[in-house]
Amino acid sequence: MTPRDPSDDSRWSDLDRPPLNATALQRGLVREGSLYRTVEVVQRTGSTNSDLAARAAAGTAGEGTVLVAEEQTAGRGRLDRQWTAPPRSGLFFSVLLQPTEVPVARWGWLPLLTGVAVATGLSRAAGVDTALKWPNDLLLTVDGEERKAGGILAERAGTDGVVIGVGVNVTLRADELPVPQAGSLALAGAIGTDRDPLLRAVLRSLEDWYRRWRAAGGDPAASGLQATYTAGCATLGRTVRAELPGDRSLVGEAVALDGDGRLVIATGEGVQEPVGAGDIVHLRPA
């Protein structure tokens, strides 16, 4: 009789959170002419972004490599914030992209492109209304309140690549939320929380948007990316506070997204200032 592998028990310890089917994901996403060359699922790692960036630097990963983790112990968001969640409670993955034919000046659109792709894929597969908070947060409505349920982190990988990391809370329960402002697809009333079809939908949406953007030479207007992001951005039209580098802050109305993907904020003094980096806080109406 073959001894039981203890890891098999841990993978099925929560029946509401079955493991991903790596074989089915590979078969469904890796095909002739596809962007994706391999889809690898690991049980546990520190950060899929760090792992994939290291592989890219070593020349052992090419464009379209997807690394998925059932659990991340050192996941990172923007501004080095930590991202933690119970095993198999969400989608935690990274994709290596190498848009060498697109001017590097337009690569800053990749996190916004990924946001559009994730929101589109989840809306279709999970049946929930999604919105985007500039520049890279996914928002869902839980009990009538806007909650963050996902985030995106883009990092350069060598001279010709970008690793896009995505984290989405899928089955996180109310008592598991890291902060009261967090949410999940389950808490938002998703029609399905099976992570396999959710991941396939998101990756297919990413492939579609990436091809459109790349075919347009990275032009956000010609590819339709700028208009689509603008339409789904919950930050626009809101009063916001931008926490900027150098301990500077800016308060005003978010009025537009410019051609470089920057958020344009109109201050009370009548000045419109584009913001390319910083932390955005949605302020409640006075």
C-alpha cells in the first residue's frame, strides 16, 4: 500500500476551497498561437512576482509564463504593502510580458491594462459588478459599501520584460478579512467562486487586451484601453487626496486620465495637476 502524502491532506483540508487543477489550466490556456507558454501551479511560495522576475533574469522564463500560487507568504502590493490570505482563498499569480515592439514610455499602461482585464474577466465569470480605483485596485460592493478585493503590481524584469502580479480575494470570509475595508467575490455575492474558471477568464481577458494594446503599438487611445479604463474607474469624478512622494499631498477632484495613464486632479485653486505616482484616498463628500 502506498503511504499517504501528508500534503494531499492539507490540500483538501478545506472542502470549500479545493485546489486548482494545474493540468486543466495548462490544457485550456496553452495552445497554438496563444500568448501563454506554460501555466505552473505551486502550493506555497513567498511571492510569485519575485520568483518569476528571478527566472526572467536567469533566462529560464519567457513571455507568457504564468506562475500561480495556492498560498503566498510574502505577497506584496504597491508601496511594499504586504498581501496575505488563507491558502486557496484567492487568485495569486504573475505573468511575464515582453512587449519589445512597444515604446518603453508606454509600458506604464500595463498595470492599468491588467486592471481592465481582471475586472472584465471577473465580471463575466463571477457575475459581479467591478470597478477600478486608480491605479491598480479592484473594487467590489459588499453590504452597500465599496471594498478592495484585489490589487495589481507591475515590476520590471530585466531589460525587456515586465512581471505583472495579481491578487484577488475569492472566498475570503468576513472573519478572515485583513482590514474592515477589504472584500471578496464571495462576500459580494458572486454567482461562482470556482477558481479554475475564474483564472481562465481573467487570463483570457488579459491576453485579449494585451494583444489589442500591442497591435496598436501601445497607443492607449487607438487600442481602446484609455476609454475602457476611464469608463470603469471609480476614482474619476470623486474628491480624492493624493499622497505624493516627498511627504506632499494634493486634494481635489479626479477629473481625467491623461495619455500617459496619469490621474489628473483639479484643485480648489483651479489648477489641474497630473499625478503619476502616489497613494490615492477616496474622500467622502462633506
